[in-house]
Amino acid sequence: MRKVHLFAGLAILFLGTSTAVGQVLFGPCEPTACEPCEQATCDPCDPVCGSSGIFGSPFTFGGWVEMGVRTNSHGFNNNGPMNTGSRRRTDVTLSQLYLSLEKEMDTRRGFDWGARTDLVYGSHAGSMQTYGDETFDYNWGTNRHGYGMSAYKVYGDLGYKDWSVRIGKFGTPIGWEGSASKDNFFYSHSYCYWIEPATHMGVLGTYDATKNLSISAGWTTGEDSSYANPNNNKAVLTGFTYSLSDDATVYYWLNAGKAYHDAVDYFIQSVCFEWDLTKRFTYVLQYNLRNDSSEEGNASAYGVNNHFLYKLNDQWGVGTRFEWLRNNGGYFANAEGEPFMGDFYQVTLGLNWNPRSNVSIRPEIRYDWCDGAKPFGPSDTFGGYSSAGERSYQFSGGCGVVVTF
């Protein structure tokens, strides 16, 4: 899947990664002697040559815990329309307790199958539920502190050589940042992330046409919805990944159809360009466009998001994110539902420190401002937006800690 390969590439630069979820290494996987293979050397990250899984089964178990804290210059509970994790009051928050059970699919020798289930508990879980049609895992474990539980991924894979199909609930391939915190460089999220789906439920087929080109197409029950689908939502999900060279890759995804309980017609497209300029420096350019139409009116948002990421050494990485997003609708609104219409900007500077192979500490500072609206400022509602609209800017900071197992 496109996002798995993309995040794996970034993790090798800054954290290192393996094919099993939750197993974080430092430095790329190196070919070594490997008993399960019928050859002298093989890739230890290869699912065929790697661990036999739980009690000799093909399934592997992994996960992580992320906790963090965020505060802002206004000194109030509200952190503005930034993302689900940063709206909480200023104290230590359990963002994600993430558990994954997976059997990877390997079709190089012909037919194979795979399956995966990911469960998440924490302040991020609400945005990973099927809130689009309010079924399945919607409101699981939700409490007054903003915590909940999500069955973020529940799917099966079938494949034969260059063809594969995924059936079930899976994380969106749209965009560059992901809901799974381990896969991201920054503790907070961009505005572009906020106008993307988190999950899809349906069928997605993929064909590896060439060594450089992978094409996907499928059908889903709208966005962030389940098979229960009481509103008969449906949408198309399609895209491709193309490697321009060994160092540059383009990703394009489109998702269009009906979603949510009020039958919104929506259209989303995202283009990402990832370029490893050197062995240490990676640049990512992302463009997102979203249009929604319903009986209540039309809304649109579009923006450009830039990542500049640099590996200092095996333990330290530094990154900068700069973004502009135009909000012409209700994607960001106050406590009364009135939209903050205008041009949103944010600049984030972050560090990744990996003192141990399974620990990542991610401090960051961030400055947000809006031309046309005042979305920042005080809030008397826990985790809510500012209803007063007193500030057009906000300086904030935070730090997240991810421990994998």
C-alpha cells in the first residue's frame, strides 16, 4: 500500500523500520545470514526470511504507546483548529495505545493472503472511528476526558504476483501524514491532514504495472464509515504511485462520492511529491483539494504543505513544516458551528530524538495565523474551539513520546 512504503522510507531516514508494525529499528535493514531462506544471505526485514511470528504462526504482534503534552501562548484549554490531539487541555495526554496483529502477504512466489487488526485507545481514537455514519466502532469507550477506542484497521488481503485486493476497514492512503502516530515526524498535524479522511471501508485493488508504477482502484462506503452504511453512502477511491527515480516519487489519490448522515457529495484529491535530495535530506510537497456539496450549501478547502526533514545522525533528526490552506467552508468552525473562513498558515519546527531503538521523543514549536478569521483564543469548553474569536494568531509548543513494542 502506498502509505506503508512512503512512511517506511521516512522512518529509515529518521527512526529505521521493519515490515512488522510497531518494530522500530535504527538504521536500514542489512542483508545477513538467514536460516529460513534457502540461500546464504537474505533481507532480515523480508517477511519470508524473518520471524515465524507468534508461537510459530504467521501472525506478528506489535504496537506502541504515545503520550504527550501541548500548550499555547494564550494559556487556555483550547489549542485552536489544529488537530484532534492538540485540542485537549494543557496536561499530559495519552494520545494512542496502539495494538496490531498482522499476517503479511507475500505474492512473489504466487498466491498468498494476509490479514490485519489494529485497535487504538486514547485521545486520537475518536478521529479514527467510523463517525461518518455513526456505526461500528463509533463512540466506543468515549468518555468526558476525550478518550475513546477505535478498531482502526480490520481487513484481509488476497494477492497473486502483481495483483492484490484489500477488503475491510483500512487507513486512508490519501495525503502524507497518517493517523498512526509512529509514522509521523511531527507531534502535531497539518491542516491538510484535517481535511482528509482517516479511514475507508470497502474494497481496494492494486496492480503493480511496472517496477516504478503501482495503480489502485476501489469502492468504499463514503469516508470514515462502515459496511452498516444506513445512509447508502458510496464512493470511488483510486490513485497511483510512480517512482520518477531512485530518489523521487509521486503519489496521487482521488476519493469522491457520498458521505456522512446528511448525504454530502464530496470530492478529494491529493498529490504528494517526495524527494530524497541527499542521504540525509528529504523534501515533501503536498497539495490537497476538497469540495463538499449538500442541501445546506457548498464548502471547499485547498492548500499546500511542505516538509523539510534532515537526519543529523542515527539518534537525531530535525524538521520544518510550512503550510498554507484556504478554508472556504465549515471545515474549521467555532463552538456555534460558524465557519472560520480565511487563509490559514502554520510553521512548525521539530526535533526527533531516539535515545533507544524503541523510543522516539518529538518536541516541537509551532506558530499559526489566519488571514480573514480569528479562530484562536480562550475557550470555556473542554477541548472546544474558541467561540469569542479573539485571536488571529497562536504560538504553541508540545512534545510527544512514542515507545514501541
